[in-house]
Amino acid sequence: MSPAPISPQRLVEQRAEGRCEYCRMHQSLQGATFHVEHIHPKIRGGSSDLDNLAWCCPSCNLHKADRIAAIDPQTNLSTPLFHPRHDVWSEHFQWKGFELIGLTPAGRATIALLNLNHSRKIFIRQAETRFNLFPPP
């Protein structure tokens, strides 16, 4: 008998190594279940193909909602959000202590829209250091 196929949700979670693909928070210290998020929302024509799915903490998922662009606070121009499948995270973001810094318009717009430096996220990152989960690889 062949093994049961792995669900798309499990594949997305494994690919993300249990971390939100936007804020990089690890799900192991969270009380809430992470979500499979449509990077390009279905309501905007996005598919449910694995290439359009990301592992996402509830906070990032709720802030992102059906958006694919946001305002870069530095230029005040609309820019596409960070795309976990097509963009390289380290090209758009870097850590400065427990704070996330945007290196590009997409990085800055994503940080602003998803509120990635909210005091709760900073506190969670501080707690993650005790379990060797921060900074993320």
C-alpha cells in the first residue's frame, strides 16, 4: 500500500519550515493556528496552486487580506507587496535588533501594511530568542 499523499496545507507548512513567510515568526510559540494564505488572492484571480500559497500567521493574514500592493511610507507610492514565492526575503528585509527594516519599496510597504514591528511582534521575537528561534535562519 502506498503512503497517503501529503496535503497542500502540510506541504506549504513544511516549505516554510513552520514560519510565517512575511514576519518570519515561528508557529511553535503561538496559541493560534497559522493559515495557508493566497499570495495573489482568489478574489483577484489568484489560484490555489502551491506557487501562490504561503504559510502565514493570523496577524499577517488579517492585515494583508486581499491586498497585493500598499503604500511605501518613504516614497508615498503604491508598490507591490513582498511575494514569498518570487522575492528573496533578505533582499527586501533585514533585522535591526528585534525590529524589521525594509530595504526596498516592497519591503517597507509590507512592513507598514502588515504592522510587522508592532510591540507584540517585538515581544514575541524577544521570547523566541530563549528557544533559539530568533533570529530566523
